[in-house]
Amino acid sequence: MNHIEVPVLIAGGGGCGLSLSIFLSGIGVRSLVVERNPATTDHPRAHILNQRTMEIFRQHGLADEVYRQGTPAALMERISFRTSLGGDGPLDRRLIGNLDGYGGGALRQRYEADSACRATNLPLMQLEPLLSSVAEQRAPGGVRFHHELVSFEQDAEGVTSRVRDHASGDHARGADYTVRSRYLIAADGGKTVGRALGIGMDGPRRLRKMVNTYFSADLSQWIDDDGVLLFYFINPDGQGQWAGGGLVKTGPTRWDRHSESWVFMRELSADDPEVIDESNVVARMRDLLRLPDFNPVVHKIGRWDVEGVVARRYRAGRIFLAGDAAHRHPPVSALGLNTAFGDAHNLAWKLALVLSGKAPDALLDSYEAERAPVGARVSEWALNGFRMRSLIDQAIGLVPGQTEANRQAFERLYADTPGGATARAILAEAMHIQRIGPQAHDMEIGYRYERGALVPDGTTAPERDPMAGIYHPITRPGSRLPHAVLEREGRRVGTHDLVGPGGFTLFCSRAAWRRAAASAAKQAGVRIDTVLIRGQGGHGGDRGGNLGGNYRDIDGAWTRLRQVGAGGAVLVRPDAHVAWRTMEMPSDPAAALVAALMSVLQR
Ligand SMILES: Cc1cc2nc3c(=O)[nH]c(=O)nc-3n(C[C@H](O)[C@H](O)[C@H](O)COP(=O)(O)OP(=O)(O)OC[C@H]3O[C@@H](n4cnc5c(N)ncnc54)[C@H](O)[C@@H]3O)c2cc1C
């Protein structure tokens, strides 16, 4: 049997596994991705890539291509709730409500102030091939499709896995080989490794059964608003939000009303036949959209269960769970794949430091300490958002199965009567709370770590907006580095662009820190780039390396956001989270930095 040795084996070549491969290659760590399917996904699935994901992608040189292929900002400004797409009856094509989303419309200014990257939309079906080809470019031979992890065993030094190559050997069985790795990452969507390890998942399951239909059709004559990314339909026959269905444009080259393809998702109600095929799916879409002559080319029908589950453990010895393997929840705020990228990004730099011998294995414990609370919070959040959807049905007064009563409820909603005005006011309240879905700005970019690879500074965590609409930038250890625009030699650059994936970055304003950082980097054996920021009137020279150097705080944003004194400093990890900060210059800044690094690296 063939045998391979590789530092990191990644089981699963979905978004999580492929991105981890790219992040590891970017910092010089070899990995092997094995994916049991013969190719990347043929269903659009995930859509929205939030600002934090795009920051991470930018750090690894992926953002430009994702933006190039993805939806332009003006074409993903809002979600819209309607009664139907077609039809000419009195209740057809009526607007129930619009909601700005994903940094569009009235949200734009706030989102732009908080990050250099805007959110975009690129269905997983287009994103995975992009990730796969970049992963392959950066680690030739490092991604193997149609190879399945079939078993594994770990010991004190590593993991020995058995992988089946379905494409060769005896066709019925494939050919097996073994892989010896220091670590195994389960990016398998929860299908294999966690189950084999007996790691339970807590939380509600099978909340709804959904069916997604991916199709091509020209819907342009029915779409009157190019800025809508996602339509939801609620009508007397649909019996509410999910059964009424949702329609999302999936491009791939046009993102306006001429989008060539679409996904229609709806709940699989009890009276739907168990066997879903093209004929009944299309018939149901015709009913719900009120398009009797609608003739789509159906590419794929996918079924999925709405659930909200999180793994009890993210680590078992030398094995780590990431992405959907660790948390699965409703897609209401589009946090599934985005959180998977966050997991991979968190894990990559830690694996690199441990594998290079610069940090002990204990550093990897911080992965669970940091990411498990994020996964749990995101899951709880998405379940809230999911539940809130039914408030729209209730506000309108819909009763499952009572088509005539539901019709009357809609007539009341649009009636020019005092009762109609009240119904609309109630609906507006129910609509307002739906912001929990597409306006979860703090949930997207504001997650913070309370413990892990960081040095707490004794301050109390400032409160977060319980509705997650407002993100408060802070430099408290564990938080994401605030975004500010700096200038160097006439060129503007965001703080996140100065954080390299393979080392630490020190943000400070006194030159003494540069010497201290050089000395500390030498003593600790890690890279530290120093970003020396002068005030608004300051003068930037150029004595730094690629990332480090002297910068000018052009509009005073960094000075407002840094939360440390002029002599203080903020040490940022490779994943752009703050590791340590000091309010003022300590008497021996190099020693203070070394002590902080030792603590962060668990040395
Ligand atoms: C309708 C819908 C809409 C969504 N919209 C969004 C959105 O807008 N934004 C967002 O962030 N998220 C969204 N999500 C969630 C998102 O799709 C998932 O969270 C994300 O794709 C998970 O990625 P992953 O790589 O962790 O897991 P997966 O994509 O499940 O990948 C795991 C891979 O592991 C492979 N595998 C399993 N076992 C083995 C094995 N033994 N050996 C080898 N390979 C194996 C599988 O074949 C699979 O390819 C949505 C989900 C749904 C259902």
C-alpha cells in the first residue's frame, strides 16, 4: 500500500478545507486535502461573503478575483419580501417590505467605515473551483478529488489515516493508501471524523426540511429591482415565509435582472411527496411565483435540513474540527461558510508556529477556546433569525392551510381602511426585526476572543449590541484589529493590509518600539513587523520592510481607535486579532514584548 507523509491532512475539500490549504501554503506549511466527491459542488449553496471573509481573502491574495467574479455592490443592496413574482391579480406582485442588507443602501457608510473590504456574493459553486485552483497552484498535487478518508488512528506523535482513491485501482473499491500527518483537520461538514470520534453535537435538528432548485431561466421581465439579491415570497397559498419560497440570483456573469441562473428555496411541507423530481418542483414554483408558463431548465435539486448544532469539542488530540463539522445553523445571516473561513484562518497560523517548533502543541488548544464560543454564538444567532421569520406570517395573520382566511388577511393588509393602516404598522414592526438577518454587522466582523492566544489586560469587555447592528472597534486583546486608513509616501493603505499572515505586527507611534520589536523578534524567534504611525501632521519616512514602516494617520482615525496612549503599542496576530496591548511605553519595551509573546505562544 502506498504511503504519504505530510504535516497536515485535511479531510474535506469544501470551502473550509480548500481555504485552509491556501492559508497554510501562504505561510509555508505543506498540507494535503482529500475530498471524496469527484469535483467541487454542483449546487450554489452558500452565497454571501461578508467583510471579514473578504479581509481574510485579501490577506491571501484571493479578494480581487472573488470581487471580479462576484456580485457588484449596487446589485446586492437589499432583500425584498413580495407576494409573488408574476400574476396580475389584486394580491400579486405586491411589496411586503424591503430591507437593506450586507452593507448596501443606508448601511453603506457604516460598513465602509469599519472595513476596507465590502461584502460580496459568489455562490459556493463558483467559489469552490476558484479556491481549488488557487490551492492547487500554491501546493501542486495538494488537492485530491475523489479521495476519501476511510479511517484514521492517532498516537502521541501524529495521525495515520487510510485514504481511498476512488478513481484508480479496482473500480468497484478504489485503491487505498495511508497518510501519516502530524495533524488531521476534519473539514468534512460533519460527515465522517467527528462521528467516528464520538463527538456529539448539541442543538435542535430537523427544524425544517428544505428543497433548493437551481435553474436557468430568463426572469428579467418579472424583476423590477436590480438591487435585490434575495426575494422572499409570502402569499395566501404559500402559507408563510419558507413555504412561500425564496429566490436568489446566482449569475454567473450577470447579476442584475438578467442573471442567467437562480436558486429557488422552499420548505418541503408535509403534503409534498417524498420523492422530489423536476416535474413537481417546477409545478410548485409556477404556483408560488404565479408564473404558469414558467419553463426553467432545472440543473439540480438539493434537499437540506435546517438545524442549529455545535460540536461539544473542537479538538480531540491531534484532530481538529472546523467549518460545518463544528457548527451548522440556518443560513439567515449567511454565517455558515463565513465562520468556516474564520475557523481555518484561526487554525492556520497556529499550526504553522507549532509545526516549525516556535510554539508548543498547547498553542493549538487556543483554537477551541477561541472558536467554540464564536460557533455557539453564531448558531444561537442564526436560530433567532430563523424564528423571527415567522413573525411576518403572524403579523399578516396567516394561518397554515387556510387559504381563504389568508387571502382576507392580505386584503386587509392592502386596504385603505384604519384596519389596513394598523395591519401595515404591525407588519412594519415585524419587518424591522428581520434586520437580524442581513444587518448583523457585529456578528460578521466584531467577534472577539476572551481567552486563548492572547494576554488579557484586565479591562472589562465593552458591551456589544445585542441586535448586532452596531460594531464597536476596540483594541482590547482578543478583538479584531480596527480598520483605519493610513498613508505612506502618498499611498493610502488600511491597517489590515499591514498584517501579514505569517507574523505579528506591532502598531505604535514611538520609534523606540521598532528597536524593541527587532530585539523581541530575535529572542522569540518570530517575525514582527513594526507599523510606526505618526499623527495627522506627522511625517512618514521609509525605513521599514514590506509591511512594516512609517505611516501617517491622515484623518486621525487610528489615534481615535487605538485606545492606547501615544507611548503605547498594540501587538496584532497573523489573523488580525489583537494579542496584547500596553497603554504606555514600559521601562523595558523589548522585555515586555517578549513576555507577551511567550504568553501568547504558550511557551
Ligand atoms: C441553502 C443554503 C444557503 C447557504 N447560504 C450561505 C451563505 O450565504 N453564506 C454562508 O456563509 N453560508 C451559507 N450556507 C452554509 C454553507 O453552505 C456551509 O456552512 C459551508 O458550505 C460549509 O463548508 P465546509 O467546507 O465546512 O463543509 P462542506 O461544504 O460540507 O464540505 C465538506 C466536504 O467534506 C467532504 N467529505 C466528507 N467526508 C469526507 C471524507 N471522509 N473524506 C473526504 N471528504 C469528505 C464532503 O464531500 C464535502 O465536500 C448556506 C447553506 C445552505 C444549505
